[in-house]
Amino acid sequence: MSIEDFGVNGVLGGRLAYHITEDFFVEFAAGQSDADETSFERLSGAAQLLTDDERSFSYYDVSFGYNFLPGEVYLGTDRAMSMALYVIGGAGSTEFAGDDRFTLNLGVGLRILPRDWFAIHADFRDHILDIDLLGQEKTTHNLTAHIGVTFFF
């Protein structure tokens, strides 16, 4: 996860999705990452904008997705797998810098199903929230890249 002004770190979290139809799904996601020091903090030597506890970036959101390009991907002449490109968007909350903040998320992803019960997916999302660390409110874009597996039951 790239936390705007605070570096890039890994995310620990999980997602749970329910596929309403072949094209539409709803997803609940939660995750946590730790923010690094800003370049201002590193260059100033002594300035600290956040305490260690306030550097925790944790979020949860509920999103609605749409498989807009379902189809198949072919591996050679003998193997075809179902796949879908999807868009996703939703809302939730992010706890960062000692505050809970309303958050929007938008993203795009690819899901490939080698088996009926198993999928491999990759997506990119932008967690958009307002923050006012230095007394002036600004909108931040916090990007996540995710590669994972899904088990259908």
C-alpha cells in the first residue's frame, strides 16, 4: 500500500465477497498497514508529525463490483480458463493519525478461474480520504496493489 506522503508498506488483511449474479458482486474488505516517516520528518531531524500508534493505517469498506469483460483466456490450443475484468467501488472508514475518516475506494481487477472452485486475481484500488495533518485539509489517494487467491463454496 502506498500511503500518500508516508511511503509504501505491506498490508495485512482479508476480503469476503458474495457473487450476486455472474456479473455483480459485493465485497467486504479490511486491512492494516504501517506508515513510514514523511520526507519532512526525515530531513528535519527532530520533527515528528505522528506518534508510533498514530502511524497505523487501518481500513474497512463495503464495495460493489461489476464484471464488465467476462470471457476466456487460452493457454495453448488445449486449455481455456474463465476470466473477468472487473471494476469495483465502495465506501468505508479509515483510521489514521488518531482519527476515523470517511473513505471512498475505486479499483479495477482481473480474475482468472483455473477451476470452478478456485480463482487467481489481481487488482489495484485507490482509497480516497480527506486528511488535515498540518491544519490544512487535503484529499489523499492511497493506492493498493493486490494479488491473491479465491476459494468458492
